[in-house]
Amino acid sequence: MKICWLSLLMLIPLVITLANPVTAQFQYGLLFEESRSNIARSADITKDGMYLVVGTTDGEVYFYDIVNWRVLWKFSDLGSYVQVATSDDGSHIVAGGSSGVVYLFDRNGNVLWSRNIGSEVYAIDITPDASFIVVGAENGHVYMFDRQGNTLWETKVEFGVWSLKISTDGTRVVVGNTWS
């Protein structure tokens, strides 16, 4: 397992939908708007574009059917500033927030397992087949779990983990952290 970390001043996400990837013709617009008192903190979409998971600043996770634009399920109790990720097919959703608890859900919103990592979850990712989950914490700890919730390894990097990604096969993790 190789871990790389990068010190980043700022992360600026940009999402662009390509109507035609070959000619790079862009098509964009508001597909869905829903009034809520909370703010989306993170989001992930399945590979086929059928499902969307959103983590909010109020500690909630929403799982949407994008085709029919309806909430399939909602889960609360994650503290605030929820980070989310989904497997490619939406069969597994991972979430964590300021409560320090990481949850793995199935597509129906059932909790498959939860683990308290003892620090606010700042970043989270899952492999496309949901075999591995990585979590980065405010205290600089990085964890890898398997699908059953077993801790495969834990390490500490200097300062908080603001961003991380896991390779498709789960053999590499890239970590972006802060410094003071």
C-alpha cells in the first residue's frame, strides 16, 4: 500500500457535464432544485448517473433517484459537515461528519456498519466495487476499512486531512492535508 500526501492551500471543485465528450460540446443547467434549510457539503453520483448522494452541513445524508428526482432515503445523526461517497452502482454509500462516526449504508438506507474514529471526518472515498473505504480525519489520521467494517490499517499524516482519493483497486491512497 502506498500513501501519498499533498499539502494544498485550497481545493476548488468544478463539475462539467459533457454532452458530447468527443467534440467537448458543453450542456449544463439546473436539473433539480430543492428548498432545504441546510446546505450541501459534499455530493457523489453513481457511474451510470442514476443516483445521487448528498451530505449536508446539518448532518444529514440524502440519497436521490435522479431519474425521478425523488429522495429514496434520508439519514440524520452525523453531526455537521457531512462527507459522502458512493460505489459505482450505488449499492454502497459511505458517510461521516463532525460526530466522528463513519457509516456504510446499502442502497435502501440500511446501516451495514458504523465506526467511531474519534475525530471529525474531513474526507471520505470508496472503491467502485465498495471493497475498500478510506477516511481522512481532522486530527490527521487516515483509515482504511473493508466492506465488512474491519479496519485494515490506520496511519497519521501531519495536520488535518482535507481531501483524499483511493485508486480503483484500493492499492493507493492520495491524501491532501493542511498545515499551520
